[in-house]
Amino acid sequence: MPQYKHFPLPDVGEGLTEAEILNWHVKPGDEVTVNQIIVEIETAKAAVELPCPYAGVVTELLAEAGQTLDVGTPIITIDTDPNGAPAAAAPAPAASEPAKASNGSGKIGEELPDGRIATLVGYGPRSTTAKRRPRKGEAKPAPAPEPVAVAAQPVPQPVVAPFSPEPITPSVAQLPPPATDWVPLAKPPVRKLAKDLGVDLRELSGSGPDGVITREDVSLAASGPAPVAAAAVAAPAGSRERRVPIKGVRKATAQAMVDSAFTAPHVTEFLTIDVTPMMELRARLKNTPEFRDVKLTPLAFAAKAVCLAARRTPDVNATWDAASNEIVYKDYVHLGIAAATPRGLVVPKVRDADAMSLRELCVALDELTTTARNGKTSPADMLNGTFTITNIGVFGIDTGTPIINPGESAILAFGAIRDMPWVVDGQVVPRKVCQLALSFDHRVVDGQQGSQFLADVGALMADPSVAITY
């Protein structure tokens, strides 16, 4: 008989609570196989393609494109046994006999042949195939007579209700808990504060990383009514305004930047450097066999310089852990590269960038940026960074004051490389010049440490031969 399975929206990252349906790759009536891509969703971190966990026939799509759903909400119904014939209703158990689960095992939580889940013994239809083992000394029952075929005589068939191909409506037991049972993300001290102030955490939108509710969110809610989010309203005809709902990557980026800007005390320092030797080395390396088939960019030199300089100033690669009241120093560099995509700003990571050669960094950066611009960066690739570079130079911008990514202690802005007058040996000559800007968390990094790190990065980019001394 038909076996209906509901596929709930999974958490494709760490602690993600919702996602938007971008587009479906299947429709009702389509046959699907295990691991076939059936839908593309957008989370707060990236667009992700979801594979199907079942094989069968799609009977109903439970969400439409453009709809935002909580994790755990069923999004599709699949009949995993579309060719099975409907079964006759099982006979009701006799009043004098206890009923058994239809699989004959009576185990709670075990899936029954009709697709239901066994709960308590005695609440399912009686098995028609189970047989009692004779007690010791009891005569064995006579075997059932073999069926005899009778020609030209119709065999009475049980009355079977016709099966309706219409999609079923999920029962209450199959749906996830209602939204009121959802447990919001908040640390124990924040939960206690909310309880003391009489604030319902389920009514708050967390401003912390991944939507975590902070003490500031609770205090703001306790001081007055929470602001009501403006609903998306279609602009009237002839209007010169348009409204776009804040969701997905944009919503997550906004929360992360607000949390960082108003939590970590930012300090930004600037340095202008002559990178003519670096650009000359780049031109020479591009003609060598090792680099002939890779994209050797100035960003790769900046990435290598950051990794080398972090060895001398490990504070810029550390994390302020307020929960444990510790500074966590990392003996590795997971280098984030800020990338502009059609869906907004994302920061995928190059894992263990400090262990890579210049050529390996070139390959990794090229793959990372291509994947990001195509909107295919997975949520896992944007987690647990230790330092970030934002290459604003590709937009023709000289410098800026970047905001630190939450969980990190510093970020470097790499400006445009321009032909500018520069004094060399007392003479003004044209040189390749760019500006660097370093923002750092003053709780972790002191002014001396931040200045030393920025000076080291500048020295390595101005004269790459300095790297031999590191």
C-alpha cells in the first residue's frame, strides 16, 4: 500500500532556524530517487541544494517558492511505495483478546508496515499473521489445509475502498511542534534575565551571530514595546519607491555587523605603501611554469603577507570568548575573503591558509571567489574564520574602515593599486601605490600589536623578499 513520507526542512548549518524556498526542481507526480536534488533554499548564510532522502513519487509540495519556513517544517510529501495496492481493512480485535501492534513486535517507536509508528501495545490493529507457540505438552495445531484451485468458479474478493490519488494532509503527529514550542537561541544568563524581567524570548529577534538573543535584546524589549517590522507592501503604480523584505543573507549580515560594531571596540589604522617590487615579482612569476596556469592576483600576495605577519602578532588571529572570560589564540589561520555576490556580502574561508604556498593560495582564492559569485558557497565554508581580508581595491576604492566579523579580532581592507608620485632616493618618481586599513578589537589587540602587524603586512607587500626573514 502507499507509504507517505514527509521531508522536513533540515538545519544545513550550525544553529540555523529558518530558510527561504528559492525554487523547486520537482513537481507533484514526478518520480524521485535518493540523493536527487529536489529544491534549492537560501539560508542566512548561503544558497543550498537539498537532496531527497527517499525514493518514490512526489505527491505534494508543502511550500511555495519565496516562502520562508522554520527548520523542521515539512516541505514535501513523497509516496515511497506508489505501486503498492491498497490493503483491506484489518479486522477489529476481539473484545476478549488484547490487540497487538500490526507488525507483531509491539515495540514502541517501531515503524509499522502501513507507515505508522507503533506507540503503545494494544492500540494498533491485531496482526492476522502472528501465531502463538504451543505450550509445553500441548498438542501442536493441525497445519492449515493447502488451497485447492477450483476451475471456472469466481473467488470472493474482500471489499476494498478505492484509493484516492489526492495528496494527503499531514496528521498532527507528523508535523513538527508549533511555533510556540520553538526554543529560541540564548545563553543561560540571558534566559534568566528574560525571566526576571518578564520578557518572552520567543517574541524577540536575536541580534547576535546566527540570531542568538543577547542581553541587549532582552533589555531593549523590557524597556518598551518591541518595534514592529514593516510588512512588505507593494508600491502603488507610478511610485518611485520599492520595498524589499529583509531576509536571507542580507538579514544575517545586518545582524552580524550591528553585533560586532556595538560589542567590539573598533580601532582602525591606515598605511600607504609602495608595492612596485611586489607587482614586478608578480609579472616575473606569471611567466614561470609553476604559475603559468593559475590566476596570480595581488590579493594572493596580501593573503600570504597576512599569514606570515600573524606568526609575529598572534593576537590579531585570536578570539574574545566572553562566555568563558578567555582569549582563545589560534595556531592556524582560517582566512576569510569578503566577496560581493548577487545575494549580498558573504565571507567564505580558506582553511589553514597559513600552511599553503603562494601557488596553493592562488588556486584556493580563485575557487573560493568563483563559488561565492555563483551563489554555491555552503554554510560550512563560512564558519569559524580567524581573520578576514576585504579587497575593496577591485571596486577602485582606496581605503575604508571595515567592521570586524563576529568571532574574529581583526580585518584588513586592501585598497586599489594606483600609479602615484613617490619619493625614491630623494627623487619623485611614479610608483605602484596602495593603501591598507586594519580594524582590530581593542579588547584583544593593543595599539602596539595592531601597529606592528600592519607594519609587517606592509613591509611584506612592499618588498616580498622580506619574507625570507620570517
